Amino acid sequence: QVQLVESGGGLVQAGGSLSLSCAASGRTFSGYAMGWFRQAPGKEREVVAGLRWRGGSTSYADSVKGRFTIARDNAKMTVYLLMNSLMPEDAAVYYCSATSPATGEYDYWGQGTQDTVAS
């Protein structure tokens, strides 16, 4: 089983930056992926960024391209979401997730962390 623990959420001013961390324990599932998702009030959960652990290829939602960066620390088995030029529209609960080794789907989830952007 995989456990995901998130940290780094908080309050920032519009235009500011915030970094989120997601530490994984248990099986590492190298060769699969980890990702960041977010859900704002009244909206469906959406994918923000993805990272293929082996090889490090990344992908981003159009709404965050050029502003957000997903990165990893292989030794710590930790994935980060580096958020720059934050806007009020970015305020949401952010979740990290990991794929299942059996299916490749995002089946493991962190507890979620609140990101608030004030102007």
C-alpha cells in the first residue's frame, strides 16, 4: 500500500508563490506516475500536473502552463508543485496522487491541502 502525506498549503497574495510537497511511503511504483489535482468549491476535481517517475516527463493543464512546475526528489520519494504568479482562481484544495502498479490509474490519494490566494 502507498501512503501520501501533503504539506505546504496556506495563504498567499495574488502574484505570489507557494510550494506544495507530497511524500510517499510504501511501494514507490517506479515507472508509473504521480500527479497534482485540485478542486475548488462548486467545481469538479481537475488535473493540474503529472510526472512520470521514471524518466521524469511532465504534463500540465493549460490553465497553469508557464506558472506551475511539478518536480521530484527521487531519494526522498517526494513530489512538489511549485506555483508562481498565483491568481484567486487558483484557490482550491490541492491533492497529490499516485498511480497503481496494477492499472496505471491514479488510485492513491493524499489528504488534500488548502491553497488560498488573496488580493
